[in-house]
Amino acid sequence: MSVTATIIPTWTVGDRLRKSRIHAGLEQADIARILGVAQSAIAKWERDERKPRDLLRIVEGWAAATHVPREWLLWGVVPAAAVSDPDLASLFHDSGETRYPA
């Protein structure tokens, strides 16, 4: 019996920023105000048109505001402690390049 696999593409940093913001119920204007940046900057980051100048500081603030691990925002890595969090399960589902049987 052969098994074929489907590859789910890895999300970009911008994808994870947008998904976490929406999951937290925040608008771009909300996260911009929290981080002290322009809403246009948020839009560009979420579309992967630009990266924040101080990426680590922004990701720390974004993680705190959206209650997601900074490791996931930066690299798509889900820390073991977060895997069992039912509130975050839908956020992390299919977030990385993973092979699933078709």
C-alpha cells in the first residue's frame, strides 16, 4: 500500500503576525497603537513587504499583545508548553511545512 503526501507550505512571518493578530481579536490599528508604530507599517509587515527595523522588540511586543509565543511568530516553532493550550491549537494548526497523508 502506498501513501502519498501533501505538502502544506510554511507560513511567512507576515502570515503568522496577521493570523495571531486576528486570533487575538485585534485590528491593525490596535496593534499599531500598542507597538507605537504606524498602521501602514503593520500592513506592510503582514504582507511581507518589509520587516521591522527592530524585529526582536516588535515581535516581543506582538507576542505579548496577542498571547502567542515569540518563537512561533519568528520561526513557526511551537514550544512544547504551548502545544497543549486549547486556545492556541487552532492558531498553530497547519502553521508549518508538514507532511500529511493525502
